[in-house]
Amino acid sequence: MTLHHLVREPKIKLDKNPLLLLLHGYGSNEEDLFSFASELPEEYYVISARAPYDMMYGSYAWYAINFDADENKFSDIGQAQTSRDLIANFIDEVVSSYAIDANKVTLIGFSQGCILSYAVAVSYPEKVQRVVAMSGYFNEEIATENFKDNDLSKLKIFASHGSVDQVVPVDWARNSIPKIKDLGVEIVYKEYPIGHGVSPQNFYDFKNWLQENF
């Protein structure tokens, strides 16, 4: 397969099971988010993918980042678009390799993985039905050129951010919400009094949201 990954099989086997695809942040790896796989609902396949750009010492990135830049110059857009399509193809690969329901695919992205989750979902809504978007933001430049022409009516998003995030400013997340709503996408947005991370309350809230939107 195109992306190295870890798999937690569903504890409750159906003919075809839903999928939670975990996308880690910049400088991390596939084991990071996978650490809470055992806490995720038992009917899902949980697959955690490793980003393609090797930064050495077990660190990986979906694209290069310019740390001193503003929002528009923050990202290597070309690399990000390449990763967007890698993830879209990877979804097809796992759906054909495992007993996964192609109509029940959820992306769970943190930070850079969140930014990619937004881009993949609006670019390929036929492949993704739901997104848990944590500590990131929506960057339209990473989406496909004509993404606004896509049928996004079935897409649902749970977005969250730490109100004192020092890595990805909370304003970037806040500014994303009206952009997503303008696309006709149903989105829930919550903030937590933390920095760049996932609080227990955040985890609890998105897990509840998953159960309600199964």
C-alpha cells in the first residue's frame, strides 16, 4: 500500500465495518494517534497512516512548513496537494483490502493531519462522509481546484481547537468555520482551554459525536 499504517481490527465484526482513518500532525508518526485506538468505538476499523515525508528520527510530515510565515505562506502547497491525493488513493486501497464500508469513512486528523482531512473531504466527498478536525484549519489552496462544485451535502464535521494553542493560532480555526458553513457542510465547533493537544473532554466530545452521527 502507498502509506505505511497500523490497523486495529473491529471488535464487533459486521459484513462491512466503518473506518476511522487517523492522520497525525507534523513531526509525529502513525503511533501517536493510534495510542488511543483502544478507546475508540468497537465497531470500527481504526487505521493510522504515516505521512510520506521523512524528517528523520521517527518524525514524518504531510508537507513542509515555514514556521515564520503567516497563514497563506505557512505551507508547502505542492507537497500538501500531493499528500491530499495520496490519502484519497489510500482510502481506496484500504476499502478494497479490508472489509470496510466505503460509505462510512471518517477522517480523524490532528494539526497538519486535520488540515489534510479538511482538504481530502471537500475534494473527494464521495470517499469521506465525516471528519473529526482537531487543532487545524481549512486551507482552500490545498483542496482540488473545483471543490466548490462537489456535492458536499452528506459531509459532517466535528472541529475543535485549544483556545491557547501556540502552534496553530485559534483564529485560523475560527475563521474556517464560516468558510465550511458557506459550502453547505454541517459542522460542530468546540474550543477547550488548552494548548496544541487533545484534552480528555475533547476526546469524549468527538467520541460522542461519532456515536450520534454513525
